[in-house]
Amino acid sequence: MSHGPSASAGAIIRSGHHDDAPYEPVFVGEAKVRLDELVKRYPRKVGALLPALWMVQEARGWVSEAGMAEVAAQLDVTPAYVKGVVTFYTMYNQHPVGKYLIQVCTTTPCHVCGAEDVVRAFLDQTGCGELGVTSEDGRYTVIEVECLGACGFATPVMVNSDFLESVSADRVADVLGRYR
Amino acid sequence: MGYPYKPHASETLVLSTHFGDPEARTLKGWKDRGGYRALETALGMDPAAIIGVIKESGLRGRGGAGFPTGLKWSFMKPDDGKPHYLCCNADESEPGTFKDREIMRWTPHALIEGCAIGAYAIGAETCYIYIRGEFTEPLQRMEDALAEARAAGIVGRNAMGTGKTINVWVHKGAGAYICGEETALMNSIEGKRGNPRIKPPFPAVAGVFGMPTTINNVETLTAVPHILNQGGAWYKNFARSDNPKSTGTKLWSVCGNIARPGNYEMVMGFPFGEFLRDICGGALPGRELRAIIPGGSSVPIINMEEADRALMDYEGMAAVGTMLGSAGCIVIDNAQSIPRQVARLARFYAHESCAQCTQCREGTAWTTKILERIVAGNGTAEDLDTLLDVADDMTGKTICVLSDSCAVPVVSALQRFRGDFEALITKKTVHTVPVVVS
Ligand SMILES: Cc1cc2nc3c(=O)[nH]c(=O)nc-3n(C[C@H](O)[C@H](O)[C@H](O)COP(=O)(O)O)c2cc1C
Ligand code: FES
């Protein structure tokens, strides 16, 4: 949830990268079979909502309104219901993000170990400049994330689904070299 | 143990024995190390007898609240004709805590075994392991291990050839600290927003999908096979002689400004000062330890005088005015500004509030705003009293305790380190903090 005067961590700022291409359904062929299997794990169809949204995000990089509508139709709920759920969770991208979404933990245990310097280094070296803004070349988006559950490996950083441990400011150039 | 996974001689390895050993991850490797013997024993026992052993062991929930596990299991009524559920809480998002991640990365089969035994004991045919979405590696390790366990017939329709159904599924979260709260977790499994529910009804009466449910932390369930293998009396022995209320071993995640961060498995009641200074290596070179948050960010912050006389169990931590919580120990040294760190913690809670309750939504946000203005040098003399006043409104008045959890570090920091806040207000200086090179 994001709300309140100073609760800005994690927000992705709408970036002009909306694609207007017609929506291609995700749940066809193997993906549909997979969804049908997931549904069986729950006594109610809607139990598979979070996994279905993950499937959309894995296929498309983000969850568009059309994606929400497709999930809604699959699970017999309304698109408005799905949107209500999507907006609760920080990991579903409601806007397209750069090729690499970089999430840096800055919660207190990492903060005392210098996480702010790591964030600064990422913002400077990606050209993003600001949190939540996608770089001009569409390559990077940098956001702060709350505790990643790896506090003994300060500072953990996620690049898409890669989980990197013990990233210090002086390792940032090296990390970015691997994500071009 | 610190990294790279070298145990200290004063640790007592039970859950962490195979941390750092990649072979323990596979089914074969796990069986070679004695895995799934406990499940086999359990499936031949009466569920009530299993609960009896867990009660005897004194095992208490490792997710934060410390509720006796055997007692919790006994709330599930056998033969009520309803489907029962077990939910394993692997949301691990309490700042400072990173032990469940290690259990799942290194010994995924240990958790599956604990889940299967727990499910059988409470009469559940389905167990959901709720893993936070950011844990990409633990998610993969658990899925891989579950695929092996299903293929080998350990879990599934005919678990271990006994004809019993024990399905274990991973449910991947999507970024929300609050989903670690047990009723929010159940809503999230049901495909809802992760808002906590009003209790009662308690989960054992109406839990996930409205059915009787037990929720247990990863570490709690992982301890179960060891207890069945070696007996309740064996586990109960890991305790101070004068305190039978806290038993067993506990994983302590130690992070922040400490020489050797890591997960240390300690017997209940070990002296905390010795632990921090000797086993974890004490302060970084040239620094001094100043404050400790011993049980994850939601417990009171203590000073070193208190830390040095604390004992590492539920009662020992309470005796110095704090809590064992999830044993996510955050170490803060003299190079840090305590008001600045508390302000960052408040921002965490403001970000993570589900915003259902007014006291929490407004309280966490205003606490953050006031603390940030103090840190920026714009605080006023009344601000500290306002903070305490807001904290009072946030305590004991909401559906879940996230609100209380934000108030706790603020109030405790004002009790122990008020001078730091006053200095910022009276001198109107912007606190600058030396850069820590990690
Ligand atoms: C805001 C909040 C966050 C929580 N986060 C977690 C968590 O990440 N992991 C966990 O095991 N318990 C967490 N808990 C505690 C659970 O509600 C619950 O008590 C616990 O999972 C029960 O398991 P146990 O008896 O084995 O400890 C949280 C509680 C609250 C109020
Ligand atoms: S605070 Fe950064 S991982 Fe926990």
C-alpha cells in the first residue's frame, strides 16, 4: 500500500512507454493448461488470482488493464475486483518498466550499512536520476524497496528476478555491466 | 553462523546443520542425512500423540508471537467434518529477520517434512506455503524440492504409501509486509487484498476459505521433524535450568553494524552480551555498539547496558524491557543517528500499513512526517510529546498490531535515547552521519 505524506518507496512513475499494441491474450495453449492446474489447488477459483497475475506479469513485464480483464474472465470475477487486488501489492507493475527493474533495499538494517549510497550510485550510473523514473534509453528503472529479508547481506538488490547480495556502492558499475 | 557458513563452537546446530551444503537440497541428499524418517514415524502415529510430543517439547512459535505450537495444534477439532488447512508463513518481511530464507535455500525438504507432519497432526489435507514474491531463490528451491517429493510419493494423494492425502503447494506473495500477519496471509491465499481480519473468529475456527486453519512459521515447522526423531524431552533440555518456558534452539539473524552478520543457532537462554561481542565479533573496527533491536523491527530498542545483561529467550528479553520476537537482531553503532534510523523505520510502517484502520494509516504517516522533520533540523519542542501522544493512539486500538509495531520503536527510542532527539531540536543541526562502507 502506498499512501500518506511520506510513503513513496516503490512507486513507479508513469513513463511514456505505454504500448498501444492490441492486447494478446496470455492464457492460451500451455499457459491455459497451467492456469487450469493452478485453479485445482484451491477450493475456490479465485484462489488462483495471485498466481494468474504473476503469469501475466511474467509474460508481459507488467499488468495492464487488459491483462486484469483477461484474468477476471478466467477466474469469474470482475475486472474491478482484480484491479482492487493488483493495486494492493507492490510487485505487480501497473505501468511498463525499463528492461531492468532495479530494486534496492533501504530499510533500517540496510540503511545503517550505507544503502543510501548504493541507491545514489544506481541513480547516477543508470542515468535515471530519480527514483521511479525510467532512463531515456528505456533500459533501467530504479526504485527503493522495503526489507528484502536478507538483511545480513546488506545491501540486497533485485534486478528483475535476480537477487543480488552484499552490493556496495563501489560494486554498482560491475553490476550494471552485467545488465546492458 | 557467519558466512561462509562456518559455525561457531558455541552454536548448537539443529536446524542449521546443513546450511551451506548444497547436497542437502536434493531428496537423495536429504534422505542420506536422515530426512523423512520423522514423517514416516508420524504417519504411523495417532495425530493426538504427535501433538502430545510437540506439547512436551515446549516448542513455541518462531514467527514472533511465541505461542505454544502444540497448544495451537490442539485447537483444531478432529472429525468436525470440515476440510482443515495448514498455512506455512514464509513471508519473512520483518526488518532484521532473514532466517526462513536460509532454511528454504539450504534445506527445503526439512520444511516440506515439517509441513507434512503438521498437516497430518491437525487433520489437514492441504498445506499452503506462503512465500514472499521477492524470494526468487527460495521459491525455486521449494518448487524443485516439492516436485521431487511429489514424484517420490512423499506428499500428494497417497503420502508415503499410507493412503493419506497431504498436498503441499507454494503460494507466491506479491510484495506486502502485512501479508505476514496471519489473517492477511489467509486473505492473500484466497485471492484478496491482504487486509487483516478482525479476530474472533480465530483461524482455528474460521481461517482460510472459512475453514479451520493453523498458521505456523517456517522455523517452527522445520523444528518439528527433529523433535519427533529425538523426542520432546530432548528438545526441552535446550533451556536455562531456571526457565522451562523457553525451550529448544533458536536461529538469530544478526545484521546492521556488526563484525560478523549471519544466522546463529543458539540454545535458549544464552547470554546476549557474550553472543554479540564474541560470537558475532562485536563492533566494526573503530566503532562502538550503541543500540540493539533484538527481535525484528517491531520490538523495543535497547541500550548496551540492557543488552549486556539480557538472556536470549522469551523471558530473558522481556526482563530487559524488550521481546524476542522473530529474533531478527538489528545492531546500531555510534556512527549512526538514532533519530534518523527510527525515522526510516517509521517510514517502513507507513509504507506497509494496509490503511484499513485510521489510527494506523494516519498514525504511521504522521509519525514519519514528524520524525523526518526533526531529523531535517525543523523539529519543535512539542514534537516529542506529540510523537508519544500519537503513539498512544496507535497502541491497542487496531485490527492487527502493525500500528503498535510502529509505535514501539519510537516510544522505546524516546525512552532510552531522548537526548539524541532533543539535541537535534535545540541545536537545529541537520544530522550528518559518517558513511559506512560495507
Ligand atoms: C504485521 C505482522 C507481520 C508479521 N509477519 C510475519 C512473518 O513475516 N512471518 C511469520 O512467520 N510471522 C509473521 N507474523 C506473525 C504471524 O501473524 C503469526 O503469528 C505466525 O506466523 C504464527 O506462526 P508461529 O506460531 O509458528 O510463530 C506477523 C505478524 C504481524 C502482526
Ligand atoms: S533491511 Fe534490507 S534486507 Fe532487510
